[in-house]
Amino acid sequence: MPTLSDLVRDHTDLTDADLEWLHALVSDWQLLADLSFADLLLWVPLRSPDALPPAEAASRRRDPGVPGAVHGWVAIAQMRPTTGPTAYPEDLVGKIVRTGRRGLIDVAWRERRIVREGDPEWGSGIPVREESIPVRRGVKLLGVIQRSTNLSSARTPSRLELTYLQSASDLAQMIAEGRFPVPGEEPNMVRSPRVGDGLIRLDRAGRVTYASPNAQSAYRRLGFPADLVGESLGAVTTRLCDTGEPLEEALTAVLSGRAPREVEVETRGSVMQLRTIPLVVGGTRIGAIVLCRDVTELRWRDRELMTKDATIREIHHRVKNNLQTVAALLRLQARRLQIPEGRAALDEAVRRVGSIAIVHETLSLTPDELIDFDDIADRVIMMAGEVSTPETRVTPKRTGSFGVLPAEVATPLAMALTELLQNALEHGLSNRFGTLEVVAHRYEEDEGAEKAPRLAVVVSDDGVGLPADFDVESTDSLGLQIVRTLIVGELGGRLDFRRRPAGGTEVVVDVPLEQHRPGAPRP
């Protein structure tokens, strides 16, 4: 299915600025659909007559008609109402029609005004009232919105429905005048209030002329039990939020309908989102629409999640501290031992505990369980270089990037990397100069019709190389057994030891990432 951007770039001459305007309109036109109880279909003119039959295209080139005439239309976006039945259950995005097939669209474009049809159409077996709204950006016409209302369930409208329809009419006129969407204004909340959440209509003075039942209920929860009609919304809201804490300076201005903005107010344990849309028709501000939504439960959940995240980070911090304490105790114990083998074993334990502590330290600083592993790898590599013997004189280095990894991959991978680096320093590069390099890169592996992301890590040295009879399956090295358990057993990856052609050893670690990403199904 082509996107709005694809359709505009493939079929029209609209500029990037025009496309940005259309994106802003479409991101907010659910409001118009719900207020209108109608389907919306956005048509823009085709680029040239090339898409028409040859004879007609040649005719249009000879006589293009009045200025502003177009050769055809393409539907680039569609919206159905949540407040009423749809007129078009089928998907019409991408549909191309020739000029004359949608008469109201042609008239709205040519005359640059909203065009309404008197009698409903019955083409699909249901009565549909059609309207066309020209879309302007500044003085430039970009397209036409076809507004189609299903009249099959028409009845005498209530006060709420009349307010909705009047507000929809004002918004449509603003679109035709190039005043909506408001230039430079975007909803800045994750989910802005919708029409059904609560609607308040203000006059020019900022006084309430209508409040929907949901809006009235939301204000009752804030502590205002009386009818909102006739009240100054900005003054009422300011009084309700007067808890001694500093208030946002623009709150009264925004809720008086003079500025387009979203705010959030909290009092008496209740939290409400408010979005103000000034109505400017013919260059005159006639009032405003204020959408409101009670988000008390959502904010409570958000705070619970923030508390949970903070608790998890604190746990990681304390685990890191405890691991560092364990490493310090092991280090003290190693210094007291007179047996070289025992001291070496404790030193290895210190390095293993230290690599785990590094991961937990990083997790204590991140808001989620994802880690930029490059920093951890660099610290593990630096730790390995610091503990190498003076006779070795090897400075390990990293090439490539590990990227961001989940904690369940980062911890075993850090331990495995520590063991491989230490093994190379102790056995491959013992008492000699040389190079030790870690190379990391991501790639995708074909798995039938899909591609699975994987991480490949190569630890290589130019030391003495592997023994002739080396077998990772039967080795008695504790470090390599740990590596195999972590990579193959825990991460479900592949582990390969091989000799370098120029001398030395190369260890390839290859692990899958798809099954470990957040939200992936567990095997």
C-alpha cells in the first residue's frame, strides 16, 4: 500500500513544503471527520495529462481550459468518523479519476470555495450527502477534501450534534482559507484529546457556550460541580488549579481560546489534558474549540512505570556495588595466598565478576534494558590490557560496532569476551609482543523468505596459535568451557576456533539478535 508521500511524489507536482502541510492536515483531520459525522477523502491534482487516454491528453494539452484546471485527481488519504456510520467502507486511497467524474471537486477547485450538494446521492444504495472543501496553504491550492455523510440514520440533531456540526463548518472554512492546520502548531502530547473525550465551545470572550457531557464530567472531577455554560473557562480552570504552586503563565490565555496549544492541569488527584483550537473565519476570531480528556488513570500508570524503572535501576546499581565488593574481597584473598595456582584462580574470578559489574553499572544508568555495548566492550578490553603481564606488552583494540544490545545478551557476551581476551593474553601472547583485536559487525542471515539479524564478533591475535590437537568440545580450560556455555547454550549462537593463515588464533562468535529483541517471542 503506497503512503501519502509516495502518492504525492509519484503522481503530483506538489513541493516538499506542500507535502509537509498535507501531512499536518491529515495527522489532525480525525477531528473534522468526527465533528462532521462524515468520511473524508483527500484528492490532489495529477501531475500531467500523461495518465489520461492519448486522445484526451492531446486535447487537454491544446485547450487546458480555465486557469487552475486539472487533468485528473488521485486520492492520497482517507478518514472515517468514529462518531457515525461510514459512507465508504472500501479503501479508496490510490484511486485515480479523470476530471468531470467528481463534479463537486472540480467546482471547489475552480471556484476556490466550499461546495455543497443539495440532494443526497444514492449510488451505493445509501443516501450520502457530498461536500467539497478546497485545501489551501497560503494562497496556493493543494487539493480538495471530499466530505461524505451517510444519511441512513439521519434524525433530528441534538444540541451536542448541532454544536459538532457548527464547529465542523468553522474548521472546514479555516481549511479553505489556509488557516488550519495552524502553521507551526503541532499536538505535543502522545495522544491528544478527541472529540468524544469531551468538547467545549467558547465564544470570543472565552466564555463557555456549550460543554459536552464528558467535558462537564471531567470538570466535576476537578472540583467544579456547576454548569460550565456562561463561565470563563480560563478563570474557572485557574481557580481549580490554584494550589499555591506556580501556574503556567499562558494557561488563562490558552483556555480563553486565544492561542492554539495543549496543556495538562492537575488538582484534587485528577489530571486532565486540554487542547485549544482557536476558530478564525474570514480573518476574525469567532471563538474556540477546547477538547478535554481525563487522563488520571493514565498518569497514575505512568508514575507507576517511572517508579518501577527507577527501582530497577537502583537494583542494578546495588548489584554492581555488591559485585565490586565481592571482587575486592577476592582480590584481598588472592594477595594472602602463597600458592600461585590459587592466586591465579582468584584473579580470574575477579575479572569475571568485574565484567558482570560493568554491565550492571551501565544498566543502572539507562531507562530501559537496552545497552550500547561498544562502551562495555571498550571497558572490558581496557581491563584485559591492564591485567596483562609487563612481558606481554599488548594493547588490545576494537574495530567495528556492537550496537545496542538487550541486557540478556550483553551480560553473557561481556563475560565471554572477557574470557577470550584473557585466554589470548595468557596462552597466545604470553611473554611476547603482538596484536590483539576485537572486530564486531552486524549482518542479516537468510532464513527462507525472511532475514534474521545477527552479531558476529572476531577475537584474533598473532600469537603462537592453537595446539595441534585442540578441540573446544573436550578442552579442560574452565574459561573456554564458560565461553561455550554462554555463547552456544545461553545465547543459541555459534563458536568457532581456527588458526590464522599468518599465524595466531581467530575465535568467531556469532549470535542471533532477533529472538533477544524486546517483544520477540521466546523460543
